[in-house]
Amino acid sequence: MKQTEQILFWCKNHKGITSAEAFYNLGIAHLPRRIADLEECGHQVIRTTEHGTNAHTGAPTHWTRYFVSQTALEGLL
């Protein structure tokens, strides 16, 4: 299964995807490139910024969560 397909299946069953989730659960090291691939194929992707605290340093941090449009996910099994 292609990495872009893995992302689509993940987004169908979870609330979006982050780079950390892609790396640890799917083995995808560069999520932004795969997101760009999905957009080049015509999928609409929504980005949100989430904020939190770094577990190791306690410093404030932020990350991007990607959501694939529902119409892209409807065609999946």
C-alpha cells in the first residue's frame, strides 16, 4: 500500500494525522511531502496548528494536524 493510501486510511479511522503519528504508526518520515502528493492528486487537505508542552523540556511547542476532506475518504472501504 502506498504511503498516501495509508494516510487516507488513517484519517478515515482517526481524527486527522500529525507527523509524529505518521512516523510512529505508519513509518512515514516526511508527512508534509506525502500531504503535498495528496493535494497534487486533487485531495483537499485542511491544516490546523495545535499547541502543547514538550514532554522532555517543559517548553511550549506546536505542531500541525492534517485533515483530509470527507469526500476523499468516502471512496475508501
